[in-house]
Amino acid sequence: SYEKELEFMRLFAQRTMEDELNVGVAADSADRITAADEPALRVQVRQPNAEMNYGFLTFASHAAALTTLVSLTGHEDGGAVSGDKLETAQTLAKEETEIKADSIVSGDKLETAQTL
């Protein structure tokens, strides 16, 4: 199953849209608009068959999907993810790892520890 990988891709796409909307707004600013506040920024993941290594990201609108695609690749028809966006992915992966580690240390969720 590729649940963790698909969830990472969902968060990466969602963070990309948030970053595009919040150009010039600090990540820790109270003025930052996030998917938690704005449903149009939310991305969902769908994996039709857990035995297969593919899934789908569902965006709130065509515009949201296109914005994410152009932001990641620089093109409307897809392509390779640009280097600066890969840095964003690496930062996100690091944040996710730290959050999971904190959950294990504090004992917040046994489920979190099992997913590592």
C-alpha cells in the first residue's frame, strides 16, 4: 500500500497552493491563508485499489489543480517538478518526520508511532 506516499503528495500539492496564494506572507503569520481556513485549497487523495501503486489527487476546482500544476512544473500540461519546489517537498517531509517524532516522544498517539 502507498498510503503514506499518497498522503505526502496530497500535503505537497496543498502546501503548493497555499504558498502560491500567500506570496510575501510569512509561514508563521496569522495573515496566512491555509487549507484549514479555506476549503478551496483542500486536496483529497483517492486510491482506488490499495494493492496498486497509483492514486489520484482531487482538487476543489479545475483552477486549483491548474494552479498547482503550473506552480510545480512551470507548464500547463505537466512536466518535471522544478528544483525550488523539490526543496519545498524536502522541507515538508522534514516537518512531517518531526511531527511524527514529537508524537512518539510525547505519547500523543500510538497510531502515529505505528505508521513510522
